[in-house]
Amino acid sequence: MYTLRQIFESFRFAWRALKSNILRTVLSLLGVTVGIFAIIAVLTLVDSLEKNIKDSLNFIGTNVIYVDKWPWLADAEGEYRWWDFWRRPNSSYNEYKFLQENLKYSTNIAIYADKGRMTVKRDNNSISDVRLVGASEGYENIFTVNIDNGRYLTTDEIVGGRDVVIIGYEVSKTLFPNDDPIGKVVKIKNRKFTVIGTVKKEGQSFMGTPSNDYVTIVPYTAFRKLYQTGSGRWDEMESSIGIRGLESDLGLVELENEVRGVMRARRGLRPSDKDNFAINRPEALANIIGNLFDVVGIAGWIIGGFSILVGGFGIANIMFVSVKERTSVIGLQKSLGAKNYFILFQFLFEAIFLSLIGGLMGLFLVYLITFIPLGTLVVTLTVKNIVLGLAVSSAIGLISGIVPAAMAARLDPVIAIRAT
């Protein structure tokens, strides 16, 4: 109890010392403020940029692998052998059904195709640059399709290839500005489709990736009436097969191996033959993005580290001056029975207070950045970065103040009292 009271008294002495020299305190913590601001600002911008980019890639789904004609990334040697890929057969509807019947580690599977820059009409209204998607069963479980009004495609509509359509927010707003679109008819390539549902507004993504605001979703078999796809020919419109696995990396690895084996068997490939299909995983893109921003984060630490270093030297210098100014007070305190740790904590707390206040000011400046409009980039100061900023500033205060505080604690009381 006595020790705790002594530590509390050390806090009070340190706080009084800081308040008695306001100007010097402010000048001392500016270095730490700039350092913490530089580090946390860079980390916050990097984290926000990474999150916005990954959110923009949500349209390709999570825990999903894709069976495609083309791989998304170059091979291990950094080479993209397009000349080996262009004559590959496309994913076919029969392969989709074969995978659906034979996969054990999948939770959902769908085949889909899409065509961009479509024009959708309704009477005298029309909207261009719309993405037309032909979706099979399970598509809504691979991708996010938030129905705002109406309903999703039924199994009978998908299997029967009925001329029904789900439209995005902007499509609905343009073609039906004052009407409920459900049950109304729109034209796609001069073919009539009945609207059965609308998708919730998503808004523009950071990277301008496909948005469901400008989408029309029709049954896959209805899409095949408009465009040749799904037969496996290399020269037709491409289809992709999306397969959702279990919610774990191990589950996706098992699924990927299983898909590779089933596809090789379906296409009659011999053990010595190379795959004539690609298995793509969104996690590969996420890992590349994560590695890139790790490098940027390290650069931020280096830039802010120099400022923090200057701030630390500034606090250490002020603490040496403070010890010199209060030498006689220290001698008087020790002569009255103050323990060495009381003097040590007194100056150590003062250094930590200085650094913490500077860190809080730096974090406040970063917080102000989050209110600056940066287009579609949403900047967020996370709890992780706040804790990191406070931890770094506390550590700098501790390191900067330990030597001056130790010197003050070891002063001889008789010599210290005589100091002027």
C-alpha cells in the first residue's frame, strides 16, 4: 500500500512538472506528435486502401474456386503462357453437371456467363452499358445477390430457361422511374423478359469493379438462347464454374485437389498430360495485394521512425535539463526519506506523459484525416492502429526517460542539496 502511494505521488510530481513548463512541454512533444502522425497516418491509409481494394474484389466471392479457361495470374516463373491457353476448351454445362454430381467437398456450385455493354429497353426508355449474367442454380450462394424487391430465380425457371430477369438498382431506376418493375417486361436483344426481382443499391466500388447496380440476371439456359456458350468449344463465349468450399483453407485445398482430379477424369487426360483448364482462387489476388501493402507499411515505419527518433532525442534532452534544474529538489526529497524508485518513477512518468500526449495529438491529427473526402476511398482509423500509436509513444517515452530518471535516482542527497 505504501509503495502504491509512493508511485501515485510520483505521478503527481511528474504532472505538476509538466504543467509548470507548458511551453517547453509543447515543444518537446512536437517531435513525437509528428512521428506518431507519420507512422499511423501511413498505416491507416495503407490499411484503408487495402480494405477498399479487397472490398472491391468481393464480387468474385469468398471461399470459392473457379474452373476457367484462363488463369488469373502468371506461373511461378512469372510467365503468362497465353499461347498455351487460348485453344483450351471452355467450361461446359455438362462439366458443371458432372462436378455437381461427383464433388464431395463443395457446398455450392454454379455455372455462369456474362456479357458486358448490353442495352436494356422498356418502351421508350433504355439504359446502356449493362452487364447481362446468365446464372445457374447456386449462383446466389457463390456471389452476393441482395434482393430488394421481388424474388430470386426458381429452379423451374433456371432449368426451363424461362424469360425472366432480375435487374439492378440503376437499371430499375432508369427504366421504371415511377413504377414498380415487378411483373413488367423489358427487352434484351429484342427478346422480352419479365422482371421478377430487383437488387439492392450497392454504389460505386473503389476500383470500379462490376457493381450489381448495373446488372441483369437471367437463367443460364435463357442466356444460351442469346449467345452460344456452355458447350465446351474453344471459340464460343466463355463460361465459368464457381465452386464454394468449406470455411477453411484446408477445406479449399481439399476441394481444389478434388476438382482437379474430377476435371482431368471428365476430360480424359492422361497422367502425363498437363491440365487444359485453370483453377483460380481469389485468395491468390488477396495475397498479392497483402504483400504489396506490407512493403508500403514497412516504408511508412521507416519514414515515421526517423521522426520518432528525433522526438525521442528531444524528450531525452528535455529530461536531462529537467534533472539538472531540479537537482536541489531531488536532494531535499531524498533527505526527507524519498526512495530511489520514487525519484526514478517521477522522471520516468514525466517522459512517458510527454510522449503519450504527443502520441495522442498525432492520433488526433490522423483522425481528422478520416473526414477529408477522398472520392470512393473510405479512410478508417482502426482500434489496432490507435493501440499501436499509444504503445509506440509510450515505448519512446520509456526509452527516452530511463537514463535521465536513473541518473536522478542515483544522486547523492548531500551533493544534490548543495547544487545551484
